[in-house]
Amino acid sequence: MKALWRTASAWLDRNFTVKGLIGLLLFLYSFVPDSVARSDYWRARWHAISIFLLSPVGRVTLIVAGVLIIWLDHRGRAKASNRNEHHGKASDIPIQSSKLTIHSANYAAIDGGGKSYDVTEFMRRIVSGNSLVFDIENHNFVIGNTNFVPNDPFFGTLKRLQVSYSYDGGPVATIERRENSRIVLPEDSIIFGLRQQLKQAAKSATEAKDGYLAIIAEMQNKHRDEITALRKDWPREWKEQSQQFVQLSHTGIRADWHDTSAGAGWRICGGDIDRTRQMEVLCRLAGNLLITSPKISPTLPPHIKTEPQPSWRWLYYIKEHGTGYESELLGAHEIFDDGQERRVQAGSIRNLGGVSANLCLDLAGFEVLGSN
């Protein structure tokens, strides 16, 4: 009943003033049947007037007067409403700018469903100075002749008001208050500060958790790699690599090395294209085995361990190992503009497949015994 009375009161307030109600009563009076001798009562007191009003012409006059009053009343209210919407009342427009900024606001059922009303403009208009106080009721969203919540969003359910605001250029905060309660903006500074601290603490906790999980994942991966390396049969890996080299040991493929002012480098050559490429692949595999073998990798010289090209890493290891590499005395020199000379150095690993196969067997033994 309370909600029905509020709805009826709001409808009467939107559609009728006192003049409109008088016109409505005149209109109704002309149609109500005369069951209590009303005509005789008025005829006895105002004889001339009652004769006219109670005549057919008089009844028509009352009907026209009532309709005319109602029409004029609605017309006046419509003009006032349009004037307020386009220009606004002086009391509705803030006199000065406020530190409180309403970004958005909506009023709807707390559990969803029904209609959602955008009441952003309403909340902005009721800001007083740098604050806002509002009692949340369906019928309270009214300014002048404008009702921002003309109907109950979802009859029979609890509603809520959600507002996003900022204060004095600070961060945007979103709060929610239920129907039949009061909203005060800005919120208490202590509550607002605690809310910001909680948000920051939650963010820091999330970042710390992510960092902790990343460290654990890195440690697990590292330990997994170490366990895999320990479990791997490294002597067998080198023996299989040796067998691959043996298949190319009689192809005439060699590796030539040179060191000039343009830099040092290797070139694998001496066989057909397919076998030469196969040899390059085997050298890359052997170079990678050098830095992954648990007993061999710690013994590598720094310039070999840091060599970025795996195939060159293997060839330099053969050269440093001394087996199979032959220096070539070219007798060539480079002469520079300042008159200085630089000797061109060169060498080669002949029968690259056979030399590599034997060295792989040596390294297989090293992985077993741990010494050369």
C-alpha cells in the first residue's frame, strides 16, 4: 500500500496542480448521477445560477470549463518542463565548481533484472558545495518537474544506487548503497584512505605472489635440466656422435682455417654439397655436446666455451686438442699503409670425419673416467 500511495502521489504531482484538480472535479461533477437530490439542494439556494448550471446547456458549460482548465494546466506544466530542461533553474545549477566530481551513477535492482536508470545528471545537480547527501528512495530522484526515476526499476525487489566519483582530482572510486539508506559523498577520509591502502596491499601481494611463482618455476626448470643432464648417458651420446662422423671419414672433407686482418674463421669444404652440409650439421651437434657434457664443459677454455657458432666451437676444440690439425706455412704477409707487415696464418683439419670420430671416442672415455 505504501508503494502504491507513493506511485499515485508521484503521478498526481507530475500531472496536476490545484487548478487541474478543480477542473477535474467540475468535469466529474457533470457526469455523476443525481442520487441524493443534489439538484434540489442547489436550486433552493441559488435559484438563477442553479437553473442555468443544472440545465443541459449549463452541464455542457461545466464540461467545457473543466476540460479547458485541465488543458491549460497541462500546457503550462509542459512549457515549464521544457524551459527547465533546456535552460535549467537557477537553483539546479551549481553556483561554483565543486571538488566532488560525479563520473557516473545508476539506479537498479540489486540482483539485476528490471530497468536500470542513469541518474548521473541527477547526482551532479544535487551536489552542494564540495559534498553530497542523499536519502535513497524511488520517489526522491526528482528535481523540479523532472523525475529521473519515473517508475520502480523492479517492483517488489531491493534496489541499489551505484556511483563512481572522484574528489579534488584524486582517483576514481565506485561505491554502492542500498535502497532506504543514505549516501554521503565524499566518503569519510579514513575509510577512503583504508580502501586505497587495501587496494595497494592487494596489488603488492599479487605482484609478490607472481614473482614468487616465477622464481619457483625457474628453480624447477633449472633442477629439471640438471636432473636430466645427470640422468643422460653422456658416453653413449659421444659414441653415437662418433659413429655419425665415421660415415663421412672417407669423403675427403676437410676444414680450413685462416687468420687475417679481416678476422679468423673456418670453412668446411672438399666434398660434394650434400655431404659437406651433413658434416656441418655433425660439427654443430658436437659443438653443442661440448658445452652440455657435465664433465667436459668445465674443462673448456673460455674462448671455446663462448664461441657463438657451435660448428666453429668443435673445430677450435680439435685445433686446441692438437690431433689432426696441421698448420700451413704460406709465407704470405699483409702490408698496411703505415708500412707494417702482418703474417697470414692458416691451417686445416684433413679427414675431418675421421679426426672427429676419434676425438668423440676420447670424450666418451673422459665422461666415464673423468680424465684424459
